[in-house]
Amino acid sequence: MQKSKNKQVQGFIDELLSVDNEKYSTLNSMRDLVFKNYQTVVERIIYGGIMFSVNAEDFGGLFVRKNHISFEFVKGFLMKDPNLFLEGNGKYRRHLKIKSIDDIQNKNVELFLKQAV
């Protein structure tokens, strides 16, 4: 679990730890995957969650909801999704609902991350 260089992001993460340890662990596990796949990623707080970008282009974000964490992909409509895990029917965005740390592997979050940029 890497500490954010962005103070607002780190504050968001610290606050999550104080209210929900399970979501904190799940969110940080997904952040670790993001940084594993994109070493030059930049993160910032926007729309109430953590948005990720590479080369100043947003590709996805993590948003904490009441019953899950949503990993939203800016160009999700272009992604290959053989198991139909992605949700949403907007013009571009699609999202994964992650309800537990096991869902990160069960819903193959890394497969979608590799397609995001």
C-alpha cells in the first residue's frame, strides 16, 4: 500500500481507513495494481473519488459507494469483457462493482486495467 504523493488523495485514503477498514484494504489493493501496471500514473481527487491519468489523459477512477467500490473506466465501452463483468450503458464509461477484496481477482481487475490506457 503505497502512500500517495497527492495530499488530497492521501487524506481521502486516511479518512477511509478511519471509517471502513475492509474498503480501505480493497481500495489500496486496486491502487497497487494501477501503479504496478502504470508507473507514471498520476492520481487526484475529482467527483468524490480518486481519478487516475497517464500523460494527462484520464483512464479510470476509484469511487467508494455504500456497498461497494466502483472502478470506473473512461473508455470502458472499448474493453474486451468475455465474462460480462463491466456494468453501465452510457456512451463511453463502464464500471466494475468491487464488493470485497476477493472481487479484485474474481472479476479480473488487472485485465481491465491493462486495456485502460
